[in-house]
Amino acid sequence: MQVLIWSLLIAAVYLLHQDFWFWGSARPLVFGFLPVGLAYHAAYCVAATLLMWSLTRFAWPEHLEREER
């Protein structure tokens, strides 16, 4: 079940990367100066970073960290 949840989160982040809904114009401006597409991409980068951190923290296979003797 955990593999399915991680897979769905990865797929969601992948699909959200395709931000075709903001391609038409630079308006509205976020915070009065930042085009909405750029603000979306910044938020996407934060979300992708949090997902990658979560994957390495909670889903990393433990047997890969064991040292062979």
C-alpha cells in the first residue's frame, strides 16, 4: 500500500509540472511583480523538493545503507 501511495504522489507531481493553464498571459501578477507562471513554477519546485526529501527520508530502502563486511 505504501508503494502505491508514493507512486501516486510522484505521478501527481509529474502531472502538475505540465502547467499549460498559465501559458497564455503573464497576468495576474503575484505579490504585484511576479508573473503567475513563474510563481507557479517556484511553488512547484518547493513541492518537488519536499517530495524528494520525503522519499529519501521515509521510503529509502534500508538494506542499501547496510555496510557489507
